[in-house]
Amino acid sequence: MGFAPQVEYLKSNMSSRSSYVCGYGTFLFLIALLSFIAQSQEGILNSIRASNLPSRIRKDSTTAEEKQWAVLVAGSAGYENYRHQADVCHAYQILKKGGLKDENIVVFMYDDIAFHVDNPRPGTIINKPFGHDVYAGVPKDYTGDNCTVDNLFAVLLGNKSALTGGSGKVIDSGPNDNIFIYYADHGAPGLVGMPVGKDLYAKDLIEVFRKQREASSYKRLVFYLEACESGTMFEGLLPSNWSIYAITAANGEESSNGVYCPEFYPHPPSEFSTCLGDVRRRTGFDYEYTSHVMQYGNMELSKELLSLYIGTNAANDNYTGNSNMETWSLARAFDQREATLLHFLHKYQKAPDGSAKKAEAHRDLLGIHSHIRHVDRSINHIAATLFGDENAANAMKFVRPSGQPLVDDWDCLKELVRAYEKQCGGLSWYGKKYTRVIANMCNAGINVEQMMGASTRACSHEIDKN
Ligand SMILES: *[C@@H]1O[C@H](CO)[C@@H](O)[C@H](O)[C@H]1NC(C)=O
Ligand SMILES: *[C@@H]1O[C@H](CO)[C@@H](O)[C@H](O)[C@H]1NC(C)=O
Ligand SMILES: *[C@@H]1O[C@H](CO)[C@@H](O)[C@H](O)[C@H]1NC(C)=O
Ligand SMILES: *[C@@H]1O[C@H](CO)[C@@H](O)[C@H](O)[C@H]1NC(C)=O
């Protein structure tokens, strides 16, 4: 089908990409999948163990006046991102069983999965193979165009007058209340996405926390974040004395993982062309492997019971953290960017030869390839312009030591991203892995005019060459 030049391109780029785990994985994976078509599956299976269930569920110790609130956010849209909304629906079902009331749970999801044309089980969403429907009953608070970062902030701040659309439900909490936030998305250094409009930048989230704290609107706040490079959302930013505890699926340089992906063990049911879930490689800091799970903020909160946030369910009373843990000796998990690509590759493979579907899937793949190439080229070109050829490679892969935030001037990061996007087009799910490079530009004192100039050159240069 004429993938040879693309494969060559991707191969030639692999060595220079090794510092970007999410992106590197994509390349590696594309190569792997193409060879998988010819070879057996075993060769590329990774050995991981995983659990996507929270540990430390035990008996409730909340007092009568302590209310539990939750905000659940799926940061993506599109069938290829099925897993994020599935995760959020699953989280809702856990909270519901835990005894939280709908009036205290606010759900942000684009809601384009259950009735998507590609969904083999219309009207339902599952989060694991043989899993039950997790979609039923999920409140449609902020769906479609209402699923924005401004609405999320308004909800967290309990500010109804700042809302645009949606159910109007906000976190109307007080100083005795506990708030649980769960967020599943692609992620990127310094930001997580929302399905509509602007991204959520780390610094802005911390500002919202500051306001919540000043308004005494919580006793404890726990944030579970499932996204690539998610450590950068809190690293060097979240103070330890705010009574906020954040746990992230990945550190600042790593990917988080999609699981139950087509063609790989453990499989989704065969009719699914998408990954069903995400996984924190380890949910508990008391487990053997903790390298991928990061904690930020007030560590004291991590010693308390999860039931303070997610309620209790009689069925979980005797839960020890191990009994429900799924252990896979041969499981293959995909990082967030790989998982998206996997969907399109799988769709292509499954379509009958010569069909319109095949042609469409082929076009999709070529479009993705050309987007990846465009972003790689333009960012490399910009880095060379701004830092000089010798220093560009360093600037591309430099990672600040832990304890330091991704960038000192977050407005600069936003402005440079905007400048790039204006001249070169949107970064999208793939290109956002480069926000660390752009942050490095800010840290090196590059201003928006310089970025604008370099972006203009890089992207008109691309057009000239094509
Ligand atoms: C709520 O949002 C509105 C509109 O953005 C703003 O003017 C107002 O100051 C906010 N109220 C509080 C208490 O922050
Ligand atoms: C957005 O919210 C408005 C107001 O609640 C509602 O009428 C509309 O249907 C919502 N849009 C979507 C796509 O859910
Ligand atoms: C929290 O810690 C910071 C320094 O890390 C300190 O400046 C601030 O006063 C502390 N706040 C409280 C309420 O203890
Ligand atoms: C939990 O353990 C107690 C004591 O062993 C037992 O009585 C109870 O039935 C168990 N609960 C569940 C849900 O298994």
C-alpha cells in the first residue's frame, strides 16, 4: 500500500527522538505494528503488571457534615479516544456505588462515544473486556460544546455566573468538604486538553486551587491525573501545605498508558477498534513498582483513606488493594499517542481490500503521517533558527531537574504556542509533545516576536519545499 517511504522517514527519526517517550513510542510502535502484520504477536509484547483500581478502599470515616464532591473530566473527543470517556464513566460508577449523590458529582465529557457510528454496542460504553456498561446513568453536565476549560474552572470555583451552558451544577463546597478530581486525557508537558477550545495549563489550575483555598472551599482535595507527562502539571508548582494531594500516572517525561487495545493482550472484544481503558502502572505507592506514579502536594493526605473521597461500597469493605488487582504477565499497554495511532491502523487493517472504507482509512493514515512529519520538521527548524544548529539538539531534549516547574513564565509558554500555531497550524494530539521544547525556548529568553519570525520561516520553508 506504499507505506515504505513513511516507514523510512519514521525510522530515520527514531534515534533523534529518544527523549520524548510519548513521541518515541509512537514511532517505535508504528514500526512495530507494521512488522506485526507479518510476524507473530509475541515479539513485541511488553511485560507489565497493572492495576487501574484505587487502593486503600476501606470503611468510611467521614463525619456527618463532611460532604464529598467529585469532578470527572475526559479531556478528549473522538472514537479513537474512547478510553478517556470510558475511564470517566467507570469512575462515575465507582463513586455512585460509593454512595456519592449525583448532585455532588460533576461530569465533563464530550459524549460522542456511546452513539458513535463506529461503536459496535450502540448506547453503551465499556472500560474493560467483558466489562459491564459504564455509561448508563452518567450525568450529562458539561457535554459537547459546553465541555470547556472555562466551565471547568467555574465549576471548581463554584461560580455559576461564570458558566456558559451545561447543567449549571457546580462544586458548592465548604471548609469541611472533600473534593476528588479525576482527569483522563492525552496530556503534554505543562498542559492537559479539553475536547473543546483552550487547553488547561498547569499554572492556571494551580491558580484555581489557590482561589479555592482562599475561599475555604475544601478540607482536602485529591487529584488523579491520567495523561502523558502529567507530572509537569504539578512539578514545582503545587505547594505541600495546601491540603491538596495529586497523583499522576506518569512523571514529567513519561507517557501514561492505554490498555485493552485491539490486537494486543488483554484484548477488547474483537468488534472494538479502540483501546478501552487507561492504566496507572501502579496505583499505590505501597507497591513494588512505583517509578511511573508520581505524587505531589500534601503527602499526609496519601495516608488517609480513599473512602473520604469516593465513598464506600459494601462490596469493597474487605478490599486490600490486591484482591481486585489485575495482573498481566504479558500485557501490552500503549502510550496515549500510540493508542490514537493504533485506532487508525487497526481501522485500516480491518477494512476489506478495495472498499471505500479502506481508501478512507488509508487517507486518514497518510494525513496523520504528513501531520507528524510537518510538526517534526517545523519544530526542528524553529529550534535550529532560535538556538543555532549546534545547540538545537540540546534545547530539544533538555529536561529541568525535578522540583522545578516546566517553565518560569507560563504566559510566555502560551504565547509561543499560539505564535507557532498561527504560523504552522495546530499542534494537535501529536505535536503537543513539543510543549517542553517551547517551554525551553521561554526559559532561554526567547520572546514571542522571535518565535513568530522563526515559525514563519519554518512553515513557509516547508511550503516551499513541498
Ligand atoms: C464569578 O465569575 C464572574 C464572571 O466571570 C466574575 O465576574 C466574578 O468575579 C466571579 N465571582 C467570584 C466570587 O469569583
Ligand atoms: C450546552 O448547554 C446548554 C444549556 O444548558 C444546553 O441547552 C445545550 O444542549 C448544551 N449543549 C450540549 C451539546 O450539550
Ligand atoms: C506554605 O508554605 C510556604 C512556603 O513553602 C509559606 O511561604 C507559606 O507561608 C505556607 N503557608 C501556610 C499557611 O503555612
Ligand atoms: C468482610 O469481612 C467480614 C469479616 O470477615 C465479613 O463478615 C463480611 O461479610 C465481609 N464483607 C464482604 C462484602 O465480603
